[in-house]
Amino acid sequence: MTNPNAEQIVITGAGGWLGTSLLHAVCHGLPDYPGSQAPEGSSVRAFYLDGETPADMSDSGMAVTAVVGDLRNTADCDALLAGTDNAVVYHTAGIIHPNKKVSEFYEINVKAALNMIRAAKEHNARRVVLVSSNSPIGCNPHPEHRFDEDSPYNPYQHYGKSKKIMEESARKLADELGIELVIIRPPWFYGPHQPPRQTLFFTMIKDGGGPLVGNGLNQRSMVYVDNLAHGLLLAGRVPAAAGNTYWIADAEPYEMATILDTIEAVLENDFEFEVKHKRLKLPSIAADVAYYVDAAIQSTGMYHQKIHVLSEMNKNIACSIDKARNELGYEPKVALQEGMKRSIGWCLDQGYTI
């Protein structure tokens, strides 16, 4: 007998950090969030880039179909959704750090998202959940300030501009086509399935090179990947979410110095690493200079990841999750210390060197 609660789920970016975490959540559930696993009889389409290896979800009992291609091509978007009906599309695909050129932001973050919305409508999808960023809203004016869903756009460099255009264009297109859209804005996330750059961050802290720019009191919202995956699933399942935008983050922001101290303590106390208890301290002006250098480089159409990251290190980027709590029932259950413990543990289980 067919389960009337079974879902058809489509996940783009399934080979990325967030997409991998969401796929595991759908197929296996989340340990801190009972009921997160898709209902029995559900089916999943997972989209990968050419060259990525699809995850093996056969042990979950879930019917998962891997589709490979490029979402900038409308034919590949159609292939992903062909044969589905009333699906929820979780569009996690995007680019944060292009290889060289800022044009990739607009090709991947904007064009691919709009292609997916059109394909979703063509194939009778029920809803598209679109992953954005904190970057289109920019930086808080002071440490006590918190962004909410009514905060005005103030995009940070070309990445922020691309996500702003994506949000605005997606809302307009969804309204024109008559398809449900939910936009999720996650800040800096952390946790298992992380890319190599995050493992390097742990190594830098262990070896005394954790970067501390300014006094370290600047506020940063972060989100553990399982908290974020749960927020995404709520955005796909709660009827009243349609047409809304939500910040999804941990319960409260953290001071930058606290983030470094917490990682250091977890490395030392939970995993018995020898930690040097030092910081790579830079004056706040170093990040301010990096901001202008970053802007100058990006104005030429090029991109330099390390300079861009440095430019953000003294910034306040903090949000309120009150709307998600009130409307989605979102309540993050994992905070920084436990999340970093799981993140580092996952790295070691994969054989990564810290």
C-alpha cells in the first residue's frame, strides 16, 4: 500500500557540504530531530556536478536517484525533475568562492536558480526552497544589532550582489509562474561533510595560527549543518512558510574570539591534541584594507579567496531567528561546542590530518 505521506524530494548541490548533509537528513534522519527523515515510501532525486561521486544511500531503504549535469543547462534541470510530481525542490547548489572570475557568481547563483524554478513549475513541483546567504544583507552597523527578515539589502561584494539578484529575481519569477517559494538565509555554517578549507582552519588554530583580527569581540552568527538541514526541511514541509524568507542559525551569535577559543578547547580536551594557545593577531585595519583590495580585485572581474575571507574577519554578521522560531517551529538543538566536537570527530573519522 502506498504511504499517503510519502514525499518526492529533489536536492540540488548534493555533492556539496550542505547538500550532502541534507541528503543524509532526508535518508537517515537527524539524531537531534526525531521525525526529520522522509516518510516511508518517499523518493529522492539528487543532482551532482559532472565529476562528483554520488553518495550511496542504499542502506537507508530510501529510493534515491542520482542525476549528473550542470544546472546552467535547462535540459539538465528538466532531466532532474522529469517524472516527478508535487515534489519539493531544495536548491542548495551555489558557489561561494569561484576559481578566478566573479562572473561565476551570476552564472551559478542566479542563472541556475532561475532555471530550477522554471523547471520546477514545468514539472508540477509543489515548492522550491532556495538557499541564499547572509551576504546580500551585508554587515551589522554595530555589535548589538541583529538582522531580521525586514532588514534592507546591503550586499557584500559580488557574492552578496549575486545572492541579492537571485532572491529578487526568484521571488518575481515564482510569483509570475504561480509556484511556492521559500528563501532560507544561513550564515557561516560548520559541521560534518565540510570542505578542506574548514579542516585547514582547525589546523591553523591547533598550530597557533588562528586568525584574530581586531579585538575579537565582533559578533558572528553561525549554524551547525544539522540545525540548518532541519530548518530547510521545515521550510519545505510547513504550509505557512510559502512566500516567506527566514534566517536559519544557531540560537545566538558568537564572538569571534569565542569561536577560536571553543575550537581550541575541543581540540585539546576532547581529542587530546597539543595546542599552542597562540593567535595570529592582526589589527582591525588589516581587514579594512583587505576589503578595499578585495573590491578592487573584484572590479576587474577576478577573485582572490584569501583576501576576501580576511576582509570579513573583523565584521559583525549576526541575525535573529525569531521568525523561524515563531512560524516554522525551528529550534536549534546543537550549539558551538558540541557542533565543533562533531565536526572535528568527523574529520578524524575520514582520515583527515588536523
